[in-house]
Amino acid sequence: MTTASTRARRALALAAGGSAFALVLAGCAAGGGDVAAGDAIIVGTTDKVTTLDPAGSYDNGSFAVQNQVFPFLMNTPYGSPDVEPDIAASAEFTGPTEYTVTLKEGLTFANGNELTSSDVKFSFDRNIAIADENGPSSLLYNLDSIATPDDLTVVFTLKNPDDQVFPQILSSPAGPIVDEDVFSADAITPDDEIVDGEAFAGQYSIASYDFNNLISYVPFEGYQGLLPAAESPINAKYYADSSNLKLDVQEGNIDVAFRSLSATDVEDLSSNDAVKVWDGPGGEIRYIVFNFDTQPFGATTAEADEAKALAVRQAVADLIDRDEIADQVYKGTYTPLYSFVPAGLTGATEVLKETYGDGAGGPSVEKATERLTAAGITTPLELNLQYSPDHYGPSSGDEYALIKDQLEASGLFTVNLQSTEWVQYAKDRTADVYPSYQLGWFPDYSDADNYLTPFFLTENFLANHYDNPEVNDLILEQASTADPAARQALIEEIQAKVAADLSTVPYLQGAQVAVAGTDVDGVTLDASFKFRYAPLTKG
């Protein structure tokens, strides 16, 4: 809770917050018209924002905005996956279950409010209290309590000792620090209240906001973190169709296109002298999620049968042809993925290659038939499969049409393929609307834990009713195991157990790609897996 003295100091500073908003560009009308010319760098994307409130979103489109405008205690410097203090002056373990952060002095929000330890405690407490189904509160599973001895000191007490990933979590979607005088303590705060309240203290403030149409950013001079912004304002323009995104970047109507151009578009633009294609390491994965309650033979269906439900998931895993999807749909910009932790991270295995299909990475109708027959399932079995046509790029339709063909060509499934726009999709998937459905994952931090904790803890982000206490305990154990070899062994064991349960079926791993005009520099696609506007320069 904010002290009376702190609130008094904040009240005196409120008048300081309006100056940045004089920089709003003339073309940024509320109706969303044309993006203004001038010195602004224009970034185009097809990603969608669900909410600016960090407690209510856990998707790439929302985090892409939050990552620019909210401060973090820890962050990743350019070119490194490792975290360092951001608005913190220092951060360290002061005991096995005690992590102490000291804030830099003189921190403020764009509205002039002081940013103190009280705001930090408020930010994490509200995330846990709200526990929004589409929010990142599951990442805070090991946080027990927070103390604030003074305005600059925050002491996190953890449930389990020697937490190897907690500093990384402070840089994740669970980590943005928000203004307690603007945000609600127990409910998601509407976007317009956040923008009107100028509740920003990251590299940028939002000068104008037209939901999923246009966002205008201006550098925030009060930011004292790792990643100060260049002088240019940024306009983020949102596209419904990637073909228009491609057209605008190749004709110079926008400066940068980041997420999501089709593989065909990227291939075409690679030979265009007017633009430059940038790429970098990618931790993105694609996977199918099964709802353990509503999938065929799921726990709440009329024909509930756990063994049959497992056989259905296993048969799907046997029939997916990853190479065909990667080659035909994505032209090599994605590669086959055979486990839950992507290649390149410590502890990654290829357990799905060995366990399902032909044992060498290819599909097997024979294996799938054997599983369904042994379970007593009559085929073809009807399977409802959902995907989002706008959130994971323009190739999602082709991707899931091909998966439908692969499953139906076996004669074992009849697939009812349906699509829903992302904003509604994000709500429906946690409300048991979809028995099986598409998701992608863009990592919060570059550690194997980030591909295990959000998905497979009992209280997980997927909300798909998966519950394996043994897996839950192993995930908690690996997160607090300091010995690297022992931790790697645990990560490998978790993947083997999850592969036996198959609450998800991963199948692709992708790279990061951006396309920019030749006069644009500073495009940074590194192992942090975050696209930051701050280093962008033009001309």
C-alpha cells in the first residue's frame, strides 16, 4: 500500500507528466487514419494486442507493447540472453529464499508519480491476486511474499530455495512494474485508463492509442534502465492482412515489418534491393493443445475414458508430418521440433521423435492405427480442431489445412477445422470452448524452464486441465537445482514424462525475421527473443 507521504510527493509531481504528449504526431487521429510522415520510424505488424495491462495478457502482441513502455527490475541487454539490473541498482540473493532488489534513486512514471518499492510490490501482488486466465501469474509460482523496508528496497521471499530462474522471471511478462495510482489492485485496468493516466516508465510513453490500429510512442526521458531509446518517436501500425504489410514495407510506406510475413513473402523480399531482411535466433514453437476435459473421451464428455483420450493424443502425434509442414508451408523458415524444449537450449531432447511416428521423425499410420484399435476406438473419429487466422501469421490457414489433410489421409480421423480471430480466441481457449487447438509460444526468457513451467504445472497457462503431480514436483525441483548436470537430467526427465502424457504436441521451431528499409539500422533480433524499438534509427 502506498504511504501518505509517498502519495503527497506524487501529487506535487503530477504536472510534470504532460510535456511528452505535445509530441503526438498530427496523423495519429483517433479514427486511425494515415500514419504521419516526419521523423517517426514506422513499424508494421499483424500481431494483435489483447490488453496493455500486464496482469491480463500473456501473448506476444501485448508483450511487444508492454516491453517498450513498462520498466522491469531485470532485463536482457542487446546481444545476450542473460539478465542484468534494469531500473534496479542491484539485485542478488541475500539468502536461500530471499532475493533483494535495490531500486535506482529518482525513478518516476511519465505522469510524474514517483516509482518506489511500493509500486513494485503492488505490481506483483496484483498479478497473483487477479490470476487472469490469459495472464502470466503462473510464472510467479515460487513467489511467497514481498517486503518493502523502504522506498528503494524490495525483498522477495520465495517458497523454494536456490531458484535458478527467478531473476529471469523478473524480465518476463510477469515482470512489468506498473503505477499503483493508475492500475486497479484487483481487476484488469482498461487500456484507455492506462494511456490517459500516462502510467509508463519504460523506454517510451504512449502518446496516442488506437486499439490494434495505431500506437504512437515517444521516448521517455525519465527512463534510467539498460535500454535508453533513440531520439525518434515510433509509430506502430497494425495490419489485418500480411499481404498489405509486405506491400507497405517494400514500397517504403513503413520502415520495418516485424511479425508476421509469410515464408513466401520473406523469400520474395530477400531479392528486393529496396529492403533488407534481418534474421536472428528464434525460440518460437508451434504446438497443438488438447483440453483434457473436452477432447474426444475427455473427462467431462459423455464417453469419458482416460485411456481412450490418451490414445487419441498419441495417434495425432503419430500422424503429424513435421518435415512436410516445415517445407511446404514455411519453406525452411521453421524446422521440425520433436520435443517440448526447442533445440539449442540446455536439456533439449528429441523424445517425440523416438516415441511416436516411425521412430525416426516421420509419421506412421500403422502405429496410430494400432493405438486406436488397442484402445477400442471406432474410426474414423471426429476431431474438432481450432486455429487463429490472424495471430500466428498468414500461413496458419495453410498450416492447419495440411495438418487436417495429414490426419484425414490416414482414414483414422474426420477433422472439423475452424478458425477464430485472436482477440476472441484468447478468451475461448481458456473457457473449454476448443477440444484441441493451435498455439504458438514466444519465450519469456531463454531457459528450458520457460517451456515447462507455463505449460505443465498443475496451475498452468494453458488451463487445459492437465495435472500430473509428479511432473509438477519435478518442474519445481529443476528450478531450484544449482548443479548444472543434475538440473539438465531433471529437464530431460520432465520431457520424457510429458511426452508420455501428451497434453501438447509440439511440431515446429521458428526463427525471428524482420524486413526493413535500407535506411533503417539498429534492428536487433537476438537471444533475448524480444524486439525492442529503442535501438532503431533511420537515415
